[in-house]
Amino acid sequence: MSELKTQLETDMRAALKAQDKVTLGTLRMVLTAVRNEEIAGKTPRELDDADVVKVLVKQAKQRREAAEGFRSGGREESARAELEEEAVIKRYLPTELTEAEVTQLVREAIREGGFAGPRDMGKVMKAIGPKTAGRADGKLVSGIVKAELAG
């Protein structure tokens, strides 16, 4: 079993004992998403830490988008609840990269791979993917790659 999944389960039990409803509910939903991912596809599989991080990133993004939707609909209390859940999920994610750090990684990948021009964008994204997975928003990364290849 992945260490991260074990940590999530341990923290869920602790939240239950502490009667921390936000953490408990969030971790229950996250663990359900992890289990659903494990049984998705033709054969069940055990997720490693990298796969669990992918699920966590997806869950955090869903909370962020839901909060934006609630806010635009004038439902501030619901938006705040979604952001609280996102904060719980972020505790388990690696620290996010700054825009400057992503730019540096992109420049290194372009230099090392000898990439040039917009047609190599997919190759750069593939090269940089493992370095930014779970640590930077995909839109930010693709925007920086596009700008660096155009410039």
C-alpha cells in the first residue's frame, strides 16, 4: 500500500476521534476517489504514491473550481466550505512550484532536449511532466512552455 494512502487513512481515523468534521469528510471523499481509481479499468490495481498525488491534485482542482462557481453564484458560504476542503487536501500535496521555478525547469528542458519552435510543445510538456506533476497547474506550465518556445 502506498505510504500516502496509509497516511490519509490514519489521519481520517484521527479526525474521527477529534470530531474534525471538515477533515473527516474531505479525507473520506479523497479516499473514495483513490479507491475508485484503483478499481477503474479492466483490472484492479494498487496505486503508488505518484498515482495518489494525481488523485489529490484532481480533487483539489475540483474544490477550487466549485468554489469559483459558488462565488460567482453568490453562495459565499458554500465557496468557503470548498476552499476549506481544498486546504485539507493541499496538506498532502508536495509544495507548489512558483512561476519562476516552472520557467527555470521549462528552460532547462528546452535546452537539454534541443527543442525549438511551437511544434515541439508536446515534447517539452512530456519532458517536464514528471518534474511538475502535482506541483504546478497544467495551464501555467503549458502557458510558460508556449511563451518560451515562441520567444
